[in-house]
Amino acid sequence: MEERLFPISREELILKYIDRYALPNYIKSRIEAILDGSVSRESLRCCSSGCDVCAETIYNCLVSIEKELNVI
């Protein structure tokens, strides 16, 4: 594991999990908006319509980020 002088920033953490979940980078702004509270996390419900980027995957990514940020 890489030793860091400073803790990972929120932006770096978001990008790390976006990459881990193989999500496109444009999802970053949506995740930030949910973390900031300006967009409801209720918008992340899978509707089984075959979206290009499944809301359930974004939700799972968001939960991982929140766990690491100790938000939940």
C-alpha cells in the first residue's frame, strides 16, 4: 500500500471509485451533487431499462465512497 503524506482528497477518492466501478468520468459531478445534498440519492434506483450507466452501479460506488469518507 502506498504511503501518503496527506490523506486522499475527496476528489481523488471519487475518481478512484469511479475507476474501480468502471464508470465514465462525467458521473463525478452527479456523485458530488449527491454527496453535497443538492441531488437526492433517491434518483439512484435501478429501473431495469438498460441505461448506459446503471443507477444501481452509481449507487454502489456512492456507498463505497461514503464508507471511506465515514459519512454513513
